[in-house]
Amino acid sequence: MAKLKILEFPDPRLRKKAVPVEKVDAALGTLIDDMFETMYAAPGIGLAATQVDVHRRFLVADVSSEKNEPWVLINPVILERDGVEVSEEGCLSVPGYYESVERAEQVRVRFQNRDGEEVEASFDGLLAVCIQHEIDHLDGKLFVDYLSEAKRQRIRKRLLKDRKHRVEDRVAAV
Ligand code: GNR
Ligand code: NI
């Protein structure tokens, strides 16, 4: 298993639209395992392939506190949305920021599982929010896109500045 590097906003690679997974094979299984390791270590409750610079349509999630309810959604499609709810969201690609975002309260999703079987399931609560957030990633969309332009620019500038400092500290330490 391997921990993967997570891309951070405003990296343009986060804006790529992922293409469908064609074959659910052993290589994909390895990537899925690496994504779980990366997500649990972060720690986070979800991770889309886009965030680790793999531009194919799959995601992993686990919102349980015991980290024992892993979900793998391959080629997910939202069939139905019900209700509206606002919740605080964060993102491993936008570290340190939490903002209110409006989502559907419940979603019905068709996807393939890690055995390649076609599945349909309904999600609500935090898992519904997380899955909508991850499918947005696969379309090159981030939760900051739901905020005002001013707020997004402020986050963008601060993250770039933080990163510049991190690079300078690394150089200074050599
Ligand atoms: O770890 C995460 N927490 C979270 C909290 C509220 C709404 C969405 C999320 S997803 C996020 C991990 C992540 O960035 N996935 O793309
Ligand atoms: Ni995210």
C-alpha cells in the first residue's frame, strides 16, 4: 500500500473532468487501496481520484467513526435528489477552510462496486453530502465554487501564500 499526494487548490489539475472507468481490474483495486490509506491517514471521510491526479471516475468514502464502513463508487451517477440541506464542508484539497454549502439531503446513485457489479443505493446524512462533494471533484468542481468570488479569491491567495512559506522553510532547512 502507498500513501498518495493530494493536490491542493488552486492546482489546475483539480479542474480536469474525469473519464469513465472502463475496466474494474486488479490495478484499479490497488489504486482504491492506496486511496483508502491516503484518506484514512489524512484524515478524511472521502477522496475522489481527481484529488490524487488520477482522472478517472471513482471515489472512496467512509463516514463511520470506527473507519469500518468503506464505500467504493465507480462511475457514479446521481439518479435522484431529494430535499435541501446546508452543512459545513471541508476539503483535503482546500486545507484549513470550512464553509456552509447547500446540497441535496438525499441522493439515489447508480455505480459499480469494487467487484465491478452494478449497484443502486440511496444515501442520506453526511454520506450523501460527501458523495455529492466527491462527484463534484470528478467533474472538476470544488466546494469553494459555491462561495462568493471574493471568498474564493481570499482562500486562493492564503493557500498560495502558505504553500510559498512551506517551500521556503523546506529550502531553509537544507
Ligand atoms: O474529509 C472531508 N470531510 C468533509 C466534511 C464535510 C463535507 C465533505 C467532506 S469531504 C472531505 C474529504 C475530501 O476533500 N473529499 O474530497
Ligand atoms: Ni474534497
